[in-house]
Amino acid sequence: MVRCNINDKKNKLGLDGEERIEILDLRMDPDDIIVLTDGKKYFPGFHMNKKHWITIRLDGSVSVDEIFMRIDNSFKLAVK
């Protein structure tokens, strides 16, 4: 499962500023969420269950290849 939202402000993620930011919410293994969440590129799932979802910034800070890989993994988890 994937959720994309382009209407959220940076400060809602704990970042400085009120500019709008594009984000992507993905289902992820809870152990991976603990490792990846850094408050810069990866955040606890915004408006989602923070144990099973992670939010990724879509501003180029995460490579496209990595985003696609994480989308694929998210769909696999949703099928389980």
C-alpha cells in the first residue's frame, strides 16, 4: 500500500518552515522503520500507524531507485 500527499507543510514533520512538501507514506516492516527513521529523509508514518508505516520526503534526498524498491516492498507487505 502507498499513500502520496503533496499538501503537507514541513513543520508538520518536525522540519523548519511552512513550505509545502511532497511526501510518500509506505507500509514497512517495523524493524526497518526503527533503523530508517532519521527526521530528515524518513519520518514516522504521517497520519498513519507509526508502527507499520514510514513517510519519505520526495525532494530528491532519497534516490528514485530506493523509492521504487521501497514501493515494491510495501506492496509485498500489503499482500501478506
